[in-house]
Amino acid sequence: MRVEIWSDINCPWCYIGKARFERALERFPHREAVQVVHRSFELDPRAPQEARPVVPLIAAKYGIGLEQAEAAEQRIADNAEAEGLAYLRSGRDAANSFDMHRLLHFAAEHGRQTELLDALYRANFAEERSAFAPGRLAELAVGAGLEGAEAARVLADPDAYAEAVREDEATASAMGATGVPFFVLDRRLGVSGAQPTDTFTAALEQAWDSRTVVPLVAVGGDSGRDSSADSGADPGTDSGANPGEVCGPDGCAVPRH
Amino acid sequence: MRVEIWSDINCPWCYIGKARFERALERFPHREAVQVVHRSFELDPRAPQEARPVVPLIAAKYGIGLEQAEAAEQRIADNAEAEGLAYLRSGRDAANSFDMHRLLHFAAEHGRQTELLDALYRANFAEERSAFAPGRLAELAVGAGLEGAEAARVLADPDAYAEAVREDEATASAMGATGVPFFVLDRRLGVSGAQPTDTFTAALEQAWDSRTVVPLVAVGGDSGRDSSADSGADPGTDSGANPGEVCGPDGCAVPRH
């Protein structure tokens, strides 16, 4: 089973939701059969590259006072800590996350996506030093086990993995996601938001129990088989409905008599 | 979209079917959005480690003469060559493929699965030297871009990635596969056998066109939200049907007032 999680590194509920989902996964009896994949989603593709303090951003966005914005941030911090997550209670900042998403796709190709994702969340939500400070992403990449020079090349080339990020975003949109975190199980079942752990448990169970035999495409009569098959060599496939040649436990499609 | 292909390295129709599928994929307008994953399937989990010539194996399995078995092998070679694939017309051998599958899972973790899979097929179907010769797998791993010492450790430990191989096989069985190659598109549509390229094109189109909004799990009334939410901070989620906290284009779940 595969669980795809659309998130943005700037999204605190993604940080929290990931922890809640992981708690459900730890308890799930079939966890060894579950593969988790990060998918990119930018909450604000037009955000500037320069990091800005988060509390004034919240205040401006909702037209509320700094004090209320600060209270909202503290409530999120409470939720994070309730999940056992470290959370920087003051001084958190935000900026454009496109490069982070590009780097996560690069990391996926090298089997280091999970490590990098955790490092990015930690850097953004739990560490004093800004995740958006110059050179920080390259450092985090190395810390996650990626080759430094290669990671620097990816970061320096704005086109590298850009298409992969945009494709993830288009897919999220096609599947009905309007916000993140957005969890999709085997492309058949979705969970929107940082739901409680029990909800993720229910989703994992529902997706697991509804795994079914996949319908086969209807195949026409002409298999395009090489005409040498006419020379007495019966293709020996198992079923008239399926002219594709297969190898099964009893051998491959070969003459049978 | 994700296409999972269950195959065995000992399966000539998998080698041919992969080429036919890849031809369809090359022509598919949305090919950039298609991710291809190899899945393990052992045709004969009890096959010995020592390689044996393939023509006598075919003859014994079907109770046919060596000459007929040889003709069957030549017909497969004709099909392979028709797809532009090199095929060793004499002297091909076969043995247990479990270690190959374990190594393919290790390669996947390092972003080198495609390279290793192609190298394994080439070694088994197109090269004079046996793919099962001592030390050959370690060499092929390095050729595919994997780190030699790490690959050697995986090969020396029979438990390494063994569970991943068995899990793939259990999944194939659960989805109704009885032979390989077995292609599954987004866990929603299957193609069994080395079908003609046009069939793969039709399957890709059908799966693409039927991508849908995923249904969301029904979420109960109790979100398990931290009780600090009662202190005047409205969670501000978008919908009563979804108590999970989200971040959307308009910001995260924070007090709105």
C-alpha cells in the first residue's frame, strides 16, 4: 500500500499531521507493507525568497492584531508539543518553499527523502536558525545523507526538479486537494487535514480492507503476435481473453501440444 | 500516475513486455507524470542457486523434445528482436532469482532501480556470461551506480530486503496476478502479459482518463482537538465535515474573528 502525503514545509499542520499519521502507522499491523511518499504543495507560490517573521504575516493575512496572531501561533505550538514535537515558540519565519520541494524530489531519487523532509521540518519549526538562511538548504541536504556538490548543483539550477514539483501540485488539484496536509492511500482514499491519530488508523484499515483484485484492461482479438506463431508453435497462453504472452508458475508461453 | 510492473528476471516475456510498455510510454503525452516501479515476482521460488541451461529445462517442464524446446526459445528470441532487444540465441541459463529481487529493492532505495533492472535483463538475456556466475550480481550493481561494498553486504545477508520481495509477491497475489509480466496502473487497472504496445497505450489512456477526485474518509465529530481551543481560539477550519486542521491557500487554521 502506498500513502502519498501532500505538504508544504511552511505548513505547521503538516508538521503535526505527519506526526499523528506516523503514530497511526506505527500501530498498524501491516505497516511493513506501507510505503510513504512526500508530495509537493506550495501554499504560496508567490512568497518572496527572503524570510519574514511569521506572526506579523498571520496578523496581516487575517486582519487581526499581533497579539491574536501570537496566540494562534502558541495554540499551534501546543498542538505540536502534544505530539512530542519540538516547536520554536518565538521567532519562526517563512519564505518561498519551491527550492525545498525541488530538493525533496532530488532526495527521493537518492533514497533520502524521508531524512530530508524530517530535517526540513525540524529546521523550520524547531530550530533558532532560519531554515531559509543562505546555505542552510545545502547543509540540511548533506545532513540528510545527500552528496553536497550534487545538492548544490540542484539548488543552483531553478529548473532542476521544477517539473516534478508542478506535477505533484497538478495531481493534488486533480484529486480534489484544496489545502494541506492531504493524505492519499493507494490513490483510492483521501484524508484532508491534521486529523487525530484514530482517524488515520481508520483510514489505513479502510484502505487495507478494500484492496481488491484490479480489473484487467479488455484486450482485443489481435495480439499483434509475430507470424512465426503460425508455424505450428501454439503460443500457449492461459486464456483466450488475454492474448499477451506470460510466464506463470508452470513456465512461460511456449508450445504445449 | 504510477505503473507497477511485477516481473521475474528469468521471464523472457517480462523482458519483451517491458520494451513494449516502454514504447507505449514514450508516445504517451503525459509520460512525464508517469512513475514506473519494479515489483518482485519469483516464477520458481524453489529454483536452485546453480544456473542450468534453459532449453533442457523447458523440455523437461513441458515433456517435449529438446528440438521443440529449442524452437520455442527461438520464437521468443524472434519476439525480443522484433522489439529491438538483444537476445542470446543459445546458451541462456536460469537459476534462483531471489537475490536479484532483493538487490532491486536495495537499488530502489538509492534511486538506481531502473538502471539495475535493465542491467539484469541484459545480463540474463543478451550476454554470453551467465548473470548467475559468482560475483556477477555485485559487478552489475556497481555498473548500475550502486556502492560496491554496500551491495556486497546486501547480497551476503539473505534477510536484507527479503521481506520487501515477499511483500511484493503477496500484493501481486492479492491483486489477482497469476503470471508475469503484470502491470498495474494506479492500483486501479491491470494488464496481464506482454501485450502489444497498442494495448499498453489503451491502458495508459484509460487509467489517465479515469483519474478521479479521491473520496475522503468519513470523519467523526470528535477531532481530538486540544482543549486550549476552548479558550476563545476558534480552530477556523473550512468545513464542519472535516475537523482536521489544514493550511490552505488562504493560510492555516488560525483564529479568524
